[in-house]
Amino acid sequence: MNEPQDIKDESLLEEVSFSESYIFTRQGETFAKTVTYFLALVKSATVVHQLEEIQTYTWANYETAINLISYAQSKQILQDVNQYLSCWNRI
């Protein structure tokens, strides 16, 4: 993982990904963007992120994270991830 943040000591769970799409306008120009999230197990809490891409980050449990997220589509992604991980932990 290298972009837009760098997390060391991760194991990517390659069998699953989660995506969201949205449209935004910057300086009068409209953009369509799709963001795909991949799950990973991490061994270190150290994160190096690109300041121009990510203003801030935090490690949070599910309850805290769901309350921090402001966009409905992003909340749905977290709910889907939580459901997936709940089933994955039973395997």
C-alpha cells in the first residue's frame, strides 16, 4: 500500500474490496470519482499519509468511526465492512 497513505506490516485481504462513487466540483470543473477500499490486517499503528490528499486520520473502533463519518455512502461502506469482518471472524 503506497497511496495516499503508507501503512507498514500489512496483510491485504485480496478476496474483497468495497467501492463508492461520487461527483464533485473543483474550480468550476466537475469530476466523477470512484474510490475502492481494500481490507488489510495491520501489525503497526504507524501511518505516513500525504498531507495534500488526507487532512487527518485516526484509528477508531466501529462505534466511534460510524459517528465520525458524515457521508451516508461512506457510512454504508463501513457497515458493509463490519458485516463482512463479523462473518470472516467466524471462519
